[in-house]
Amino acid sequence: MEPFRSKLKRAFPYILLVIPFFLTELYLRIDLLAIRYFNWKMILPGVLFFGIWTGLFIFVSLALPRTIGRIVYGVFSLVHLTLFLAVVITFDYTDYCFSFTLMRMAGEGKDYIWDTVKAMNPLVFITALLTIATIVLAIRFFPEKKVSGRYFGIMVGGLVVLHILTPLCFGPATNGLEWSAWRNPRNIYRDYNDKNRSLAVSGLSEYIVRDFYITFLKPEEKMTAEEEAFLQEAYGNPSLAETNAYTGLFKGYNVIFLQLEGIDDWLVTEETMPNLYALMKDAYNFTDHFAFFNGGGSTFNSEFAVNTGFITPLTYSRNAYTFNANAYPYSMPRMMKEAGYSVNAFHQNTAKFYSRDLNYRSWGYDGYYGLIDTDRYDKKDTTVYLDTTLMTDETVREMVFCTDHPMVSYITTYTPHTPFNTTKNEIGAYLAEKQYGKARELGEEATVRLMAAETDRMIGLLMDGLQESGLYDKTMIVAYADHYLYTLQDKEILARNGKQTDNNLINRTPFIIWTSDCEPTEFTKTNSQLDILPTVLNLLGIPYYPDYYIGCDIMSPDYKGFVFFPDTSVYDGNVYVENGTVTNGDAYSEEELQALLAEVNRLIRKNDLTLQYDYLKGKQENR
């Protein structure tokens, strides 16, 4: 038998060929722990992708004459090292890894190259030096034995087949509209729109090749001539919105968007939520508002609608948070920033959830602040998820109550979140003990009311802060629910509290706009979360183009007042239309009914095609 040392000596040159790739992959895997994403299903594909590409580089080099093989191996290794440095340095500096899409903006980034290099983690420098040293050694001890053409063909063929099969190891993809689709490694690999997680599931070599393909080689979706004609007509001749009695009424006011997690209409009572109830009595109250459940992650769908004026597509399966590469020149943050505002978002949850970090950046926010992303809170501590914690955080308060310049704050609450019980060591149990002085088992409805009361206390702290900062008389609060309480296990609770539960009217939720000097008014025309943005822009006196949104200014005398739902049913405050048929309300004439359905179809098509083809990209010229 051949001695072990002799075997090791023969294997040594081949081991050296692998080490440079292993070192960079190892460092990358450690660095990516910062994104807090891991799924056990990504382990095997990650190992396989590493083996496939490393094996391919080495087999190609070994199939050539030794001198040429050394050169080719050196080129492969140095290019790989260069791209490794681009990925990790960019990630360490910006929290987002390098993508070839950045090369299209090279001119914009050239002034920051030196700052990026200066911020480089010393461990990157050490890893690079070790990698270069092993590359030199690998070239010095490059194997003398050349791989035969036949063996090379078999191995490369095997690697190609293995590469085709490897994505199956992620397991099945989930429906693109499921709320948790963004967590599924197969979905991440398929869509490749979240670069950090794409890198985590793929490994460095696969990421480089796949990102290059998607950026430069993948054919773009081609719209048909008919689709192009439709979009040209939809956007072809935009004109500014006409003014009305409410235009510019609150011009220059600070704005607080208060997206209320799970605050259904039946919860807003003087007993359960006295602060919100009082605001509603002194506000513009939109009494027939619908935050309809659409796609996975209905909370984020409302964020998407209010910030962009669009919703999750209804005619194909893609969730709203997968459109972070689209352009949004007319988003709420961009419109507000052009009017002189700073725009920031605040929430308890991490920026990674729903890929908010990518989406809020694409919409144009100055920053997204998630409490559990900071070093000040332990995500295992229940109190970080209390809405009052959000409003007692000093950083949040300093920004929300800023008096130096106009400020838009987008606050998304959290507390009324599942599970709605007090038997687990979570929010419900904590609030029950706080309320009653000891652990106490409560039913779902009582627990929900406890949680809603916590949100209401936060609203009280918000109003106190406005008074203390002197912003009370110069602030507009736009408060609305993200969705009705569909997460209740006992659906009878909804019916007992007066909700319509047998059709989409179950989606009716609160929506108010408050200022200290507004004349309390009820607006009874039917509307949805799509109508919030143009309504707010009009009140602030910010000129906008109605054609660039799906919704309308609710206060306009021309506003027709209707909502369409994901199943294409329609409600106008009087008539409910389902499957093209009036199911209740006063009968429409056939002509009126067909006109309404045609308009709904046009809006859905406009919404879906605009997102599919990123049609607003380059449409800034009309602003």
C-alpha cells in the first residue's frame, strides 16, 4: 500500500488549486452572518455550487498544456479574487453586496472608491494576501499531469448536469404571493432580486455568474405592440391635477403616516382606543375606506400602495416586495423630498423583513429605522415589540419631532400581531400581566383589545410629543389600518362586532387625516389605500400628475368613489358587483355596469403592466 505521506504529496498540488477559492468562500460565509438569513435547505446547494465552479475552473486549467494551464488558472483565480473583493468591500461599506448593475452607475460611484477602500475590514486585506499567496503556490506546484480530453469531457458534462439539478436541492418554490415567499431559498434563487440573500443561497462563484447573466445576458421581458399602445395611452398625455377646495390646505405641515397594524374598525372605541377615537372625532374621517387584503404580506401591500400608488399585481404571481429594482419617480418619498421634506420610516421589525431595506431605498427614503436592527434592543425581549417602545426610543423621537426642517415620518406599528393569546411568553402574556398584575388567561378578543390599547398608548405619546416639541399645530397625521383582523382564529369575533363577513366588504377599515385646525368632516365616498397618496399630495399643495397613480384624490369633486378587490369584484358604496353581476344594491343599467367594469379592468391592467415592464423608469421628465 502506498504510504499516506506519499498520497498526500501527490494530492498536495491539487489541494493547493482549491485553497484560494475555499478561503474567499469561507470569509464570505462568515461575513454574510450579518444579514441574519439562514435556511438549512441552502447548505447542500451552496456546497454543490462551490464544488461545481471550482471544479470547472480547475478542470479547464488541467486540460491545457502545463504552461498555458498555469496562466489560465492564474487568470481565473485573480478575477475571482477581484470580484470577491468587490462583493465584500461593497457589503462591508454599504450593507449591500456588489452587483454588476452597479457597473452601470460607475460614473456616480467613482468619487467614493477611496472612502470604500479606507473602510475595508482588515480581515479582508489579510484574506486577500493569503489567497494571493496560495495562488502563487498553486501555480508554482501546478500538476504536471494533463487531464485527457475524454476525461475532461466526462467531468464537464457531469458538472453541467449537476448544476442543472442543484437548484432542486433548495426544495420547492412557494407561491409568489405567499407572505413568506421572500424567505424561501428556492424563491430567492429563482428571482435573484435580493442580492444579499441571493449571494447567501448561491455562494460566490454561482452568484457572480448568475448575476452577470441576469444583468447583461438575460433577455428583457418584451411587451407586445398592443401592451405598448395601451401604456402609451395610459401615460401619453399627463396633466397636473386640478385644484379643489382642499388643495394646499396644510401646505408646509410636517406629515406623520401612521400605519396601524391590525386596527380594525370595531376596535376604535372610546373604551379600547380613547386617543385614536378622539382624533377620529376631530379629523377628516373617511368612513367607507377599504384596506383590502391583496397578495402575501398584506401589511407590506399597504405600505407599497401608500408609497407608490400601485398594488401587488392581480394578473400574475409576484409579490409587491419583489419589485425593488423598479423605478418609482413619483413615489411618496420622492415627491415629498422634492418639496423640501426629509423622509424616514420607523418600525420595530428588522429592515430585512419583506426586504424593506431594498424597497424603502428604491422608493427614495432617507432611512429605515428598525428597532431590532440597533444595538439598543434584544430581539428576544418582548418589550421591543410594544408600540410604546417605538415612541419612547430617543432616536425615533429626535427624528419624528424634529423642528429644524420639514419632516415626513412613516410609522408602522406592530403590537396587535399574532398570536392573540396570553398563554405564551409573548406580547399578549406580557400585556395581561402588566394590566392585571399577574398572569391571566384571556380569550382572543380580550387579548386583541389589550394589544390595540397598547397601540393607542403609543398614539397618546405621539400627541404628547407633538405638544412638547411645538409641532402640534403644524403636523398632519395620516392614520389608517394596514388590513382588517384576518389573523383571528375565531372569525365569529368579527361578525359579533358588526363586520360584514360574507364578501370583500370585510376589508373596511379606519382611515383619518388629522390636523389641529381641520374642520371635522366625514367623507363617505368609497376609497382604498390606493387613494391615500394623491389625497395627501393635494392637501399639502404638492403638484402631481393623476395619471401616474392608480388611485385618486378622494376630496376632488370629480372623484367617483369605488374600490376594486383582487377577485375583481367592485363596490361603489351602494352596489356590490361580483363576477360581473350586481349581487346587492340598487341595480345599474347594463351600460353603467359595463362602463364600471371596463374602468376597473383598465386600472388593473395599467397597474400590472406598469410594474411588469418597469414602465415609470425614465418618466421623471413630466415632474
